[in-house]
Amino acid sequence: MTDYGHDLRFGTFLPAEAANAAEALRLAVRTEDLGLDLTSLQDHPYQGKFLDSWTSLSVIAAHTERISVFPNVANLPLRPPAVLARAAASLDLLTGGRVELGIGAGGFWDPIVAMGGPRRRPGEALQALEEAIAVIRALWGEERSVRFAGEHYRLEGAHPGPGAAHDIGIWIGAIKPRALALTGRVADGWLPSSPYVPPEQLAESNRRIDEAAVAAGRRPEDIRRLYNIAGTFRGDGREFLQGPPKVWVEQLAELAVTEGMSSFILMVRAGGDGDLERFATEVVPAVRELVAAERTGPSAKPRAAVVELAEPARSTAERPLNPTLATPTPDDGTRFSDVRLWDESERPAGPESDLAATYSARQRASGAHLIEVHDHLRQEMQQLRDLVDQVAAGAMDLGRARSMINTMAMRQNNWTLGTYCESYCRVVTTHHTIEDLSLFPRLRAADPRLGPVVDRLEAEHHVIADVLERVDRALVAMVAKPEGIDEVRAAVDLLTDTLLSHLSYEERELVEPLSRYNVM
């Protein structure tokens, strides 16, 4: 798992057809009105059917006040870097720091040559891109006179300036290994597109960028990871971004916390207002919420439960664990519900712990991170139980007083409880989805002996998903039937039992394997 810790940003990749020139501007303004962060245009100067990107971005910037604009990505062979540097800095000054620079080595060489540009072999194109970035940064610098002698670009005492209003990011649209390595060495960001770099290729691409960054004396987190995305809200969710908003939320949150992708740029078609609005209002807030929850550090443990079984529930047999690793949270046998959805005595156990093994700080952190995530879920579970108690107490008061004010307060309590429960359910579901799709396959590959444990954990995820649905149904019923708080309480009790039991089992079985194989 890799999360570079960048703030999340969301934006649009606008249509650029000249035949419908007003559409790009209209959708850009709509992007800002919906609260998104970025908007962009493709740059194909040789394509006579498209608007010129820099002219269009300037008009868009003049009609907006907050969003950042950038070419996605500037076609270097037809954009001399010295002029490109001045154009970007000038627009950045005029907009108060709202310009970024996506840039690419070029492609489609026949039309580039037809427009008077050079024809470059792949190696030459990458060399030219690296030189161009050096030229651009030099002209954004503070030297009085700049000289640069490259194979493709030269500066003979050029005067820098104007200075930009902020540090403009240079984001490379890279796909192949050498371009990814260049991104790691010199760029501020990586800007791939999902149709060309699907999610399953992100990990390997990020690895190449990270290795190149470290070799160049940089930190991998110095490079922002952006992603142009295309999808539809139709479908069953089996493919990337092909399904309802819930599917988008889970898949994008997973990419943020496991692959470090922190900016998602939606490719919007002309007239695509409906998809844009669903993305902005239903997907973006939930992704922000889920990623924030995953990034939250360890919190206070839940308070002691007040109901205990006469005979504690059986669980995986106690066995010694390596004392140098983080300590799993034990299951103390406390249960709130009489319902049992699985037999804990049938849970398989993984390989025995190597008590003499030593682990690096990075390895120990892998197991500790799992406990930190679980501690956050435990604390949230207790907050959820507290909310149920508060609503139940409010319901008794309202029933006695029968006053309109208290009735309105009761409705507000119901709304708050429902919103919180739905948010929490999304957090749990996404956490489990991330494990099912990313973590568990890696553990199976690292040690086949963990297969039965992973299978059991996945099966329990499905059970917990059903319990979350039960909570949702109880909340819906309570809207029309305030006395239905008892049903909500019963559903939350069952969720407490299943979730806390599951988390303890998972920690017991996975803390050491995660540390040993360092797969997170």
C-alpha cells in the first residue's frame, strides 16, 4: 500500500471541439460552481477541429475565480519551451496563481511534422522533454541571464521572467518505462489517463517513478499522482468506473490509499452535465471522507462494553506472537446481541509466529498500520453506539413532552444518526474492499499457507456487508416509525459483535505476515 499523503483534488478534462466552442467554457464554469478544484483541455495544435488550448484556457481563467487551469498535456514539439514558460507564468500572474503545466514528449508525428514541427524518435523525444523542463525552470528562476546548451533547445543569455504567482507544477503525461523514470527524476507530478494506464498498471508505474526519484536524491512523495478518468454510472461495477456512484467511491478511494493517486480528472463529454454533477455531488465528497478516515491515526479505544456472555465466545486458539511486533487487540468475548452469524471456533489459523525473528522499522510499521486502521474503526463504532443511545433518550423525552420543538429536535437527531451511520458504513465497506482487491491477493502470493485465513476473512467481509445493509434498513424504517430505534439498536449491536470480533481475528492472523512480507 502506498499513500503519498497529498491532498485530494478533483477536476475535469473538457471537450475541445471548435464546432461547439462555447461548451468548454460552459462546462469549466460549471466545474467551478460544483466546487471542484481543476479544469483542463487537451492540446493537439495540429488538429484543426480543436480549439487552441492556451487561448481557451485564458478565456476560461477569465470567466472563473477559483479553479486552477492546465493543458492536459501541452504538446512540446509544437510549443517551444521558452515561450511556453512565459505563457504559463503570465497566465499564472493574471489569475493569481491558478495555472499548472501538464506537458508531454509528443506523439502523432506525421501531423506534427505537417505543422512544421520536428520528427523525433522515442529517445530523442524524451531527451527533448528533459531539456525543455530545464529551460522552463530556468526562465522561471531569478538569474539575470540564462544560458543552456542542449541537443534540442538552447538559451543564449535569455532574460528570465515574468515570475509566476506561485510554484507552477510540471506534470508529465508518461506511460512507458523511460518516461516514467524521467518523471521520477525531474517532474512535480505524473498525469496518466485510465484508458491508456488502467488501474492494474498503476503500482508498477509508481514503482518505476519512485525508484527513479530515490536514485536522483528525491523523495517519492515529491511527485503528485494525478489520474484522468473515464467511466459511466451505468453497469454492475465489475469494471473500472462502470456502475453507480458507490462503485466510483470505493474504486477511487482504493486508488488513493493503495496507489497514491490524489487528483482525479473526469473526462467530460459535451452535454455531460448529468455525469459531472453526480461526480461532484455524490462521488467527490464520499471519496474525501473515506480517504480521510483511512488516513486518520490511532484513536482512543472504545469504552468497556456493559454486556458480557456467561461463556466468552470461542476464537482462534491463543498462541505466542513475536514480542517485537505491534500487539493485536484481543477479543474479550463481550457480545451485545444474541444472534450469531458465524462459528468462531471454526476460524482457521495461519503459520506459527517466529518468536526469534527480527524486523526492520519499516516491517514493524506494516503490522502496526493495520491496528491503527482498526483502532479508528473501533472508536467510530463506539461513537455510533453513543449516537444510538442519545437518540433513544431523546425519543423518550419527546414522547412525554409532545412538543413541536422537541419533535423537530427528534427529527434532527434522526437525520444526524442516519447520516453518521451511512458514512460509517461506507468507511467499513471501502476498507474491506481495499483488502479484498489488493492486500489479500498479495498475502496469498507471498505465503500459500495463509490461503484458508484469507478465505475466511473475505467470507466474514460479506457477512459484515449484510449487517451494514441491516443497519441501513433499520434507519430507513425509523424515519416513518420513530419507535423503530429498538430495531436500529439491535442492528448496531449485531454490527458491533461481528465487526469487533472480525477485527481481532484479522489482527491476530495478519500482523506478523504483514510485517514479514511487507505487502502493505
